[in-house]
Amino acid sequence: MRILIQLRPSPDLVAAVTDPGQTATTADVADGLPGVELDPAFTPVAVPRPLPAADGDPLSLSQPLDFSLAPEDASVLVRGTISDDELTARVALLPALRPDVVGVFADPVIESTPVCGGDPPTGDWHDVERLLNVPGLHAQGLDGDGVTVAVLDTGINAAHTARQLGRGVTVDAERCWSPSGVTGRPGEFEVDHGTMCAFDTLITAPQATLIDIPVLLSTRPGGSALDGLLSDAVAAFAHLRNVLDAQPAESRSLVVNNSWGSFSPEWDFPVGHPGNYSDNAAHPFNLMVAALDRTGADVLFAAGNCGRECPDGRCAYPGRPIVGANSHPKVLSVGGIDVNGERVGYSSQGPGRLTARKPDVCAYTHFLGSRAFGASEPDSGTSAAAPVAAGLVAAVRTRWPAGKLSPAQLRALLRRTAEDRSEVGFDYDYGYGTVDPAGVIAALQKRSKHAR
């Protein structure tokens, strides 16, 4: 079983891990852990310490939190493998017996979320442009100019994306990041799932700058071409925190799209185990998500394709399939509707596991767009819905950086202005409803008047 081991080494070693100018190795921070085969290819990652919320509980992720990366506070993650039946190794790593070990956590497989069926597309991306009121957004100067969007996926093919859009695409190669062992140049990966996500983001925010992070191309024994490990996403989020920290606080804007998730408890510790990911706010990746939000990033996750009517064949959770970070209270979890406003049958329903009210909103999917999978194949799944919503968020950030409108405030605005798809307000099929750019514009204009 793949695991993440959270350690608290000496402050000088923590400082070396947190310093972007230094490179600390696994051997530097963890040597001789019994029963664990450490992965030397994984660069140790610093995990910030959550500071207590108002209620005194540092893991109440629904409350405002601060995070500390100070050497005396932060911990360090390394990656390793432990035999599935080697219980003694797990016991030996428990903090009570090894005081340098903070915890041992699951490192589950993460996979892209394509559609489960073969239905033809409904409409095309120009319908999405119309429904998202893209001309109205651009008339307000909301086109993504100066905004960075990180696409954590299978890599982007910028040339293909530009051809389909009929305009240029900007990839910031210096701020891109790849897991160990992934070869290829930023913006020049094979046309695939990540290219679809990039295209769908740029429908609404064509001037946004992309950061290419191919976490789903990471390799593991027995793995497939379109899955990675959560540990690589942990490292990617650490990189993105450095990207965000380099921006002036008053003008920060970073949108992070994640069209992937964990489909099966097979790769996870059981619910209730301290190393569990799906239901555990204390898992290091869930803490990294909260820390990135606190630093000023907008984090979006696909709700997943485990809807009751048409679940993806990989869906193995017996219930409540929106798990882990996809259900995090600090992210915008996005379900899918078609251009006729109907929920697609594969869009996962809530309640979520880390917070019940998931998905947050729905956005458009199953339309002819990027042609990443063929000339007549749709951009589909909540994998497409999430970047469509990310494009709207990036458009808003053109004039409303995190210093003016925090990620929490923007999530609340998107929920409040969403077009309700039911008669009861929030529901587990549509969340708060379909994203409504006209409502967003009106709310921002009202906010501007009150700020004067």
C-alpha cells in the first residue's frame, strides 16, 4: 500500500524543505523507518500547521484558519510503500512509538473523470459562451487578463487548444510543474483530458495565463496512463503556494482546476482510521487545500461522475461518492448540466463527506468543444463542468483579486447568485443551482457601489 508519512524533523531540516532555493531529499529527513520502502524520487513536502480556529479546534475546516510554515511549526511529508498485511510496520510508525512521526496517511490513486456513457454532444461551446454571457462579462472587462489558472491534469497541448479556439493561448512555462519521472515540455503534452480542461477554462477567460501541472501523468507500478497519486497533488499544491506567495497580496489571483478524484476505497485506509483520506479533514492533502485557500487561491474540484442514474464503472464507494478534497468546505465542488439546463445522469450527488452541502453549483458539460477525444466527441463529465466554472472564476478575478474579494466571499457569491434548479433551494442534485454570470455581474456592481 502506498502511504504518506508525516514527520517532524529538526527545525533546520524543515527550513531546508520549505526553502524553494534548497533541495532536501527523502534520505535527509527520513532514514530507517521500519517496514517502509521509502520513495527517493519523491521530494519531501512541507505541510503548514493549522492554527486553532475560534472554537479552538484546528481541524474545523469550515471555520477561518491561519497556517504556519515556520520551521518550529511545519511538518514534512515523504512517500513510501508498506505491505498490505504488514500491520507491525503500521504500529511501529504510530506517533506514540516513534515521536518523530506525526501520522501515516493513505496515498490513494487519483483519476480523471470522463463521462460513463457514449451519448452524443448536446450543443457546442458557442452555446456555452451564450449561456455564460461571455460578451457581457468581457464588456465589464472580465476576460481573465492578468489571472493565472493552474490545470492539474494530464498536461496541456496549447497548439491544439489555440486552433480550436481560434486565438492564442498563453502558458507560463516558468511556473509550471511536473511530478518526478514525467517528461515533456509545458504546453506540449499529447492532446487529452488536460487539453479539454484548458479549452473549457478559456471559453470565458480567454486572456488567462495557464500553468500546466500534469499530475495525472505520474507513474506508479501497475498504473494506467490517466491516473496519478495524491502525493503528487500534495507536491503540486506546495508549488502553487510558492507561486501565490510570490504575488503581491493585494493583487493575488490564482485559480486551480482539479478535474479528478478518488473513485474507490481500495486505495484508502478505512473510514475512522487516522490515515484515511476520504472522510478525514486531517489528511495532509486536505490541509494543503485549506492552506492554499487561506493564501488566496480559488480551488475548484469536479464533483465526480458517480451519479445514481449513470455511474462511471470505476465508482466503488457504496454511498456519498463526493469524497476527500472534492467535498472540502474550502473548494467549489462543481456538478454538471447540459446546455438545456438538465442535470447529466453521471454527475455525482451529495451529501459530500467532508462537508454535506456538495456539490456547490453546476456548470455546463457534454458539449462539442475542444475535440480532444475526436471531431465529434463531447467535452464531458464533471471534468468539463469544473473548468467551465473555473473560467468564470478567472473572469471575475480580472478586476476582483483575492485582496478585494476573498476565495470564501467569491464562493458565497457564486452560490447566492446561482439559478436555482429546484423548488427547495439547495439540493444534492444541483447544489445551489447553475452558475449565473449575469447575477454575478449585478452582485459585483452592487458591491462596488457600497465600497465607494
